[in-house]
Amino acid sequence: MSQHVFKRAGFLAATVGVAGLLGAGVASAHVTANVYGSQPTKGGYAAIVFRVPSEEPNTMTTKVAVDFKADYGIGSVRTKPLPGWTAEVTKSKLPTPITKDNGTQITEAVTAVTWTAQPGNELKATDYQEFSVSFGPLPTNVDEVEFPAHQTYSDGKVVDWNQPTPPGGEEPEHPAPAVKLAAKAAGDGDDDHAGMAAGTASTTGEHTEAAATSDSTARWLGGAGLLVGAIGLGVGAGATIRARKATAKSGGNS
């Protein structure tokens, strides 16, 4: 086969590869919910990041709204401050109270979080932004929680990311961001409390390490001091002995 044919085959393979990468990039460019830290457990708390790419040409993303289903009974949501954006948490009265595993009754649940860009902070077509939240307690009767999202552009267009992905099926064009929940182990407490305990344990460990290092340093310095002192005593004793010998010799010669 000629070298020319090899070159054409290589060019064709490269073209197909680039097209495949571009296609994958376009297909994957949608709003996603990504877990921050450990996998959230049923009945616990979660910390996740909603990643939002801006895709429409010649217009900008100005607002992102994420729905929290009322039947999840999410009673608390905290948003991480994001420069240039304001966050608003919406709570709604539940028609029927939801009783959590610990006996707590939720009569009012979070149903939406909306981020709005301040002038000059909108997302261009080449931009993306990450919106961080922590919330809970999570439901215990589902294996996955979905968060339909709504992306508003400066020209008024709204793109809804709210299509469920069937188990084992093909991902839809506008999938709803979702997070899988791990089974809660017996005796597990709330994830927030566990995280606080882990933070305390980490800090305690650092202090313990620092104390051990300080103690070792003190012992080393103490040992070095004793050694220097011993050397000093040895030098002093040697000088005294030499002086006495010199005096005795001098006396014997007189």
C-alpha cells in the first residue's frame, strides 16, 4: 500500500476521532448535579454542586432555578455565596406533614432554589458556573433524588432540564440533574453531624501531632543541653587537673 494511502487513512481516522470528541462534548453539555464529598445517604444530609454550562449563542444565562420535590420533605437548604449572583430559597407549606425516621414532622419543605446573575455576571456561551448547596434531611424511600432545573437566557428563552432518565435506558435530550443515595448503615447519624465530628477529629489529630512534635523537640533540646553540659564539665575538669599538675611540677622544681 502506498504512503499516500496511509496518509489519507490517518487523516480520515483523525477526522472521525475529532468529530466523535465534539459529539461527546455536545451530548454531555447539560446541567448536572455532582456530589461534594462522600455519597449522601438516605435520611442524611447532602452537599452537591449544580454545574450549569451556557450553550445558546449570542445570548447569556441570567438565571438558574432548581426544583426540590415537595414529597422529598427537604426541610433545610444552605447555599454557598457566589460573587455576582444572588440566591433565593423557596419554601412551601405541605398539604400533609411528612414524618421523618427520627420522628420529626416536616410541615414546610424547600421547593426551589433560584440563582440570579447581577448585571455584568451573566454566563456567555463559552462559560459555565457551579452552584453549591447543602440540604437535608433526605428521603428514605427513594434510591435517587432528582432536581429539575430551569435555565433562563437573556433573550427570554427558558431551557428545562427535567426529563427523567429511565433505569438502564438512553439519556434524554434534557435530563434532570440527579443524585443517587447510599443505604444508611445502622447507627449512622446525620451526615452534617458526622462531618462536624470528622472535622473535630481531624483538628484533634493535628493538635496531637503538633504536641508530639513539640514534646520530641523539647526532649531533643534537653538531651543536647545535657550533652553540652557534660562536655563543659569534662573540659573544666581537664583544665583543673592540668593546672594542678603544673602547680605541683613547679613546686617540685623550686
